[in-house]
Amino acid sequence: MKICSAAQIRELDAYTIEHEPISSLNLMERAAACFTRWLIATYPDQQRPVHIICGIGNNGGDGLAAARLLHHSGYLVTVHTCQISPHRSDDFEANLKRLPGHGAIAVHPLTDGDPMPELPRGALVLDALFGSGLNRPVTGYWGKLLRYLNQLEAERVAIDIPSGVYADQPTEGATFHAHRTFAFELPKLAFLFPENAERVGAWTVGAIGLHPQAIAQAATKRFYLTSSLIQKLLRPRGKFSHKGTHGHALLIVGSYGKMGAALLAARGALRSGAGLVTLHVPKVAYPIVQTALPEAMVSLDDHELQFTAAPDLSPYQAIGVGCGLGQSPLTRDALSHLIHQVDQPLVLDADALNSISKQEELLRQLPPKSILTPHPKEFERLFGPTSHDFQRHELQVRKARELGIIIVLKGAHTCIALPDGRAYFNSTGNAGMATGGSGDVLAGILTGLLAQGYPPEEAALLGVYLHGLAGDCALAQQSQESLMAGDLTEALGQAFKQLHEA
């Protein structure tokens, strides 16, 4: 699914109006009907009062159309029209005239300086004040109104985008803090960053029938991962395949006191479908691995406690390094030697990334399309601080292109930046995965997929999606608080099944 800018969405609207063809008023009606169907399914209690805060532009027109449709569905609706300026859009005026008369829907105008509207406790408050075309901070009386709405004991829902939030850049000024946001046709980039979490809330997207040709032609390098895309990447297994068919993965992982990370990565690689998995570990880890994970093979480092030298790399189709590795000088030197000699697909995680951040020249010596999997602090150590999420995203995309690598920046919507400038945001996963070891499982999954012959770009997209989907499958049996990284490996089978059967 494409992620388009606010300007591009306006172009999609215009193309649809011209080429479907359909009037702008009827397209607004279609969008409002889509939103209303979702709202009724989400909030079925018709006795709950609904208060819609409408601006005077097309977002306000959406709100007025939704008010009429909700009224006809049996909801108790009140509209508050905000006189932000004297210039009202034509579609706003048309929908205002369409409201049923005789006081069936109460309409209360609000002008600058009026007292704040009194809304009943427990009401459903719909935000249709400012749309995605907003280009300046909301201040003054209207900023005060948004802050007032946020403090009410009410359920808050934004139509298309929360008022005050910029779709494509950092937000300034007052904003509506939605519990839920319903976006039309495509997600906004702003929805995907932590800085907007309290503003956007839980969001969903509904198709309103924008012209498919226009969407196909829209030029963007940002995408939202969907199951339909991932299913196309998944490779079926042949009847006569064997362990050699599905590749041999090497994981250079673990150190004294950190063997749990090594085992989690290994389980991720095995559960991802790798035919063979070998762990290169310090001597102290030998009985641990052989006892805890009989499916894996072991290569022993000469050192008792840490990684100091890589084994012969020729038997392996992919290499993952870093989980629980430590950052001693010996380990950093060994990592440098490894990077200079490896020509297999490479995954670098955790302490491998932290070591590279102290030897920045290694970044430019990484094999092409190496996969780096930093969390935000590791990303900052590697590439430097940024002022906000949008700037960090731009830096991620730029560094992936400059270095010819794949950067998987982990988070609620993990972003995969590819060397050609494309960026994919993940749609799977949940907050229960915010626990130690989840990243080790991901590194193992990615290494296992590479060993099976998936190209690095496809391995990154499939691996990240599967990792999050496994977390969602595990959540069906757990709570977010109780979820552990080991649950992800146990749920990978269910995640694969969901993709195969969808």
C-alpha cells in the first residue's frame, strides 16, 4: 500500500472526480458513508450522544455528511460549526443544506471568543475541524478548543487526520488527541512515527474508491506492508527438497552471560525454515547450546568467553552476527576481520552495530545489501542524533542509499529502508514485543531467510512482517505484559500458516 503526501492525495481526489467521473460532493458522500459504516461497527451504542466538531472546509463537509448518515442510522447527533474564516467550501455549504430540518440535528455555530461548548460526559466526539491540507500551527481560540476537547471525559475520533497534525512533517501547535483515527484510502506518513502516537491513537484506513489508475501512477518511495505483498514473496517448498536445499546459516553470537540472545537468534533461524544452522560461540557456551538446542550445530571459538575469530565461512549461505556478542577489543577486531572477508549475505544486529559505531570506517566496508537491524538508540550511535522522527526517517533512507545497505529501524512500525531509496513500514506486531530478545529473534529470522536464497530486500520485508505476525499470533495466547521473546519463535509456525492460507 502506497503512502502518499497530502498534496498527492488531493491530486488523487481531482483525478477521480475528472476520470470516474464523479462530482466532488458525491465523492465526499462516498467517503462519509465509508467512515460512517466503520463508526457504527466500532461504536454500536445508538444512545451515546455524538458531537461533531466541523470546520468550514472539506473536512468539515465530511463531518456534516457523517452527521446526516449517523442521524438516519438512529444516533443522537449534534453539530458544532466553527467559523474559522468567512470562506466556506462549496461542499461544506451543500452538506449543511442537506442536514435534516426542524431541529432533528442541532447545529451550534462557534466563533472566536465564544465559551467552550458543553459536551456531555461519555460523548463520542468526532473531529472534522481541520483536514490534511493544514499548513500552519493551530493557535489562539481554535488551539484552545482542541486542548479543551482533549481534556473531556469523552471518546475522541478523528475523520481522516486529527486536527492540527501535519501529514508530512513534524507537527507544531495544538492538536486533537484522538483515541481512534479513520483515514481515507491511504495512511498518512505522520501516523507511523512515535511523536504522533497520542495524537492519532489507533488508526485504520478505509477505501473510498479513489481511481485505481491514479493510485497506480502516484510516484512514491514509501509503502505500508500488507499481507498481499508478503504472500507474493513467500516461496513454496518442493516435494523433494532436503536440508541442503534450504541453506546453511551461520550465527556468530553469544558471550559469557549472554547466551540467551544466541539461542533466541538460533531458534528464529531454524523456525524461519533454514535447512541447517550453526552457532559460532565461545567455548563456555558449548554445553548450553548442545543441551538447549539439539537442532543446531556448534562451531567453537578458541576463546573461552568471547568471539575472537570467525571460522571458515565457505560452507555457509548467510551469516548473522551480533546477538549477545559483547564489545571487547578482541571481539571488535574479530568483527572487523569478518567484515573484510565475508562475501555472503550478512545480518548485523545488537553488539555488532555498537562495535561498528566505534569503528565508523567499517560502515563503508560492509558488503552490498548487508542488513542492519538497529533500534533507535543503536541507529543514533551509528548515524548521529536527529531532531524528530521525520528527520530520522530521512537520514535512514539517505544512509541506506549512500552505503548500499538495508537498514531495518525497529519500532512499532519497523521501517525497512532499501538501497534504491524505497522505504517500507511494517503493519504487524504489538506492544507485547517490547521485551528483551525480540530483536535477536528477528536477526535469526532474517539470517535464516537469506540462507534459503531469498534476496536481501525480500528477506528484510518478509522477515520483519513474519516477526510481527508471530507476535500477533502469540498475543492470542498471552497478554502484552506476559509476552516473551521465546513466544515469538513458538508462534512462527502459525504466522507462516496464516500467510500460506490467506
